[in-house]
Amino acid sequence: MSKGTKVPGYMQGKGSRNPRGIIGDREIRYKCSLQNTVLDVLRGRPGWQEVPGQNNIPQNVQANPKQQGQQSTGQQPSNTGKSGSGSTNQGTTFGNKGSFQSIPPITRNSDGDWDFYWCDREWLAQNYDTMFLYEHQKILHFRNHYELTRKNLMVKNLKRLKKQTERELGKAEGQSFEFFPTTYELPSEYHIFVEEFKKNPGIIWIMKPAARAQGRGIFLFRRLKDITDWKKGEYQPLSDPNREVPETYVVQRYIENPYLIGGRKFDVRVYVLVVSYNPLKVWLYRSGFARFSNTRFSLDSIEDTYVHLTNVAIQKNAPDYDPDKGCKWSTQQLRKYLCAKHGVEAVKNAFKGIDNIIIKSLQSVQKIIINDKHCFEMYGYDVLFDSDLKPWLIEINASPSLTASGKEDYDLKFGLLNDVLNVLDLENRLTGKEKRIGGWDLLWEDGPILADDGNMECTPNGTTASIPNSFLGCHNDRKRQLRELFTAAQSIKKS
């Protein structure tokens, strides 16, 4: 193979190089197909230059001019504003005076070469199999990320790994997978579901479209007649070509005893960064948020989405929704509340359950995901606590919302995304052996990671023996940590 021959990124050897050369002291060229906080972060990062081209936002649209020249440690801007924050990443962003402004349609310019591309899933699906990636290029999403983020495939893969674990290690080890509700895919598993339904009369089930977001299409039911459209074998296109085939849904046993705060249901958004599936390397972000329903919880009105669904895209449409208050707590607030009410050890065990959910779910697709050293994934895990503080996996998002619903939400997401870039380290400022970078803690690298003494903010009595490097909801002075980290890394490199 000649030196200039291009090969697909996932088949590429170390000999392939971009004609522009490996990133050194030159600027880092990026593309971005979204119009929200991630664009602010990229444009505000020193030494990064936007590449005009297809799916890029026009250069003359500056969502937040104050960010130009900010340090990559994630200095947040002081302006504020409000917007909805569903899982969509298009729409509005912060303007010059703290309010939101619309961004003009994307312009279609000639493509340019790039080092980093924050693309959308649709673009990746259309282009991945035909594009060529050079040694240093990084792109968002693995090719078949949907194996984990489509609700039906997520459960299928978890069930398969659970059976394999029970077969190889015994039933007791299989208990570590008891973190997702009893689930069936409809219409393909309709008759199996009916058998389970009849064994448990009177309980509540929840129906979810397998591939939709923002709570769209979700409903609760107690009667089989409410889901007759999903009966297997009754929608054959050949017998009735005009009848629409029902989309794939999952039906799950509804968790009827959620943990309540102020009488309201909530779930927790947890951010997870995967930079490799082979070997599996996973980072967990310390900050996140709890999303509350706007209406007090009750099982008397299962048709009321404002009671049962915590999605902001749903809650912001409630008649008595207060946009100034919102429906969110930071993960730090939540952890402090739970510790005060239940004690540090109980909360530590509950959050350890979240770590188990993350690792087991990623292991369930580790051999299926097309691993590519150029790809990375930032997942948004949604986890629900029940009244016993047991965490349950609700779903995993490949494109968690990056549109801010207010200043605190914007500050969180701005720091989160800046730290993603710090972990990826295209500037080559780190040693590669770090366990904490900003708000990200290295949770797993081909095995569990143990904490260093300097990461013990959530550990009672300063205990240092065999503590996992997991600090979800713990104190997070990320700017100071980054300054010290970069200084230490440079000293090591010089020596």
C-alpha cells in the first residue's frame, strides 16, 4: 500500500497520515452539525478553528461572543437565558444579551479537512461506511451505537449477557443484572407478554416506542385491550396493503414505588463517556441532574403524563409549570439530600448500583459495537430510584440534550462538553495515565479503576482502601483540578 493510499478509518494502520500532518502546534480544525452549547464550547476553545462545510453552522453566527478567548478549563459565560431542553439539539442558543436567539439555516459550503467532528447520528449513518479517517481524526458516535440506545436492542443485549453470565458463573452472579424492569418487544413478543400479563393481574405496564425520544408515544395501561394494535399477526401488509404496520414498541412493568421527593417522581441523568470498546474504557461525569415531574405522584390517574413522565420536553407544557423554578436538581443536591435522609453508606451503595448499571450495559454490547479508535460516544443514562433506593435503568441516550434550559443547566453542559474535549486531548497536553480530568472520573479501563487519595471527597472518614474511582454527585472543583492537572502533566513531559 502506497503512503498516500486512503483506507477506511476502522481498517487503518499507523502508517496512514493526513497530508496536513498530525496535530502538533497548529490549530485544531473542527466541524459541528449542532446549534447549541457544544458549538459555543468549540468556538470558545483556544487554538480551535471551525471548518466551513456541509452540516456546519455559518461562521458569522456567534452564539456567545463573550466566550471567544475563554480558557479550555471551561470558564463559563455569565449571561443567562431560558429554553426548553428536550433531547433535540437544534433550535436556539444564548444571545449577546442573555436571551435566546434563532440561528439561521445551515449553509452548504464546500467541505474542508478536519480533525474533530461533532456530527449527528443521521450524518454518521449515511457517511461512515464510505468515508476515510486519518490517524488523528476524532468523530462522535460509533457506527452501530443503536445496539445500546434503541430500547428494544438494549434490553435484548442485556438479556443475552445475563443468560451467558448465569450459564458461566451461576444464578447468583446473574442477580447483578436485576436493574431493568421485565420487558418485552411488541409486536414480535406479544403472545409471550400476554402470558406474563395474565400471571400478574392488576399491575401497571408502560409502553414506549423503541426509537423515539422526549417522551413521545409513551403511555401507561392496565388492560390488554389498550394495546390491541400491537397484536402479533393481525397487521399483515399482504392482506391489507393500506393498513399501516405498527412501529416497534417495548412494554415494561411499570415501577409503581418510585422514590419521591416532595411527593414527586424523578429520574437522574448520568453522563458516561466511552472512548474505546476494545479495550473498554469508560469515564463517568460527576455532575448531572435529577428531573422532577411537575405534579405529585399518584397511581390513580395513569393517563396523566405530567405525573409519570419526567422528561423536560413533557413537563414544560404543564399548565402550572414555572420556567423560573424548572424541575431540576443538580446531582450534588440530590446526593446531599439522600445522605441527610438515609446516611452516607446507604447512598454510597445506591450510587454503586449505578456504576454496575453502566458497566454491565456497556459490556452487553462490547463485542457487538464496531470499535473504531477514531470514534467516541457520550451517553446520557436515565436512572430511576425506587422507594428502597434501588436504581433502575430506564433508557440510554446516544444524543442527550445539549440545549440549556437556564443558566445553571448551561454552565453544567458547557463544563461537561469542555471536559469531553479535555479527555480526548487532541492538543496532546496530558500523559494518558490520568484518572480524573475535570469532572470526568475514569471508571473502567479493561477492569475497575481504584481511586487515588486526592479524590476522596465523598468517602466517609477519609478511607482510602479499595475505593472505586466513582464520584457521581460529589464536589467538583473542575477548574482548579484542570489547572493543576495540566501543570503536572507538562512537568512530567519536560522531565
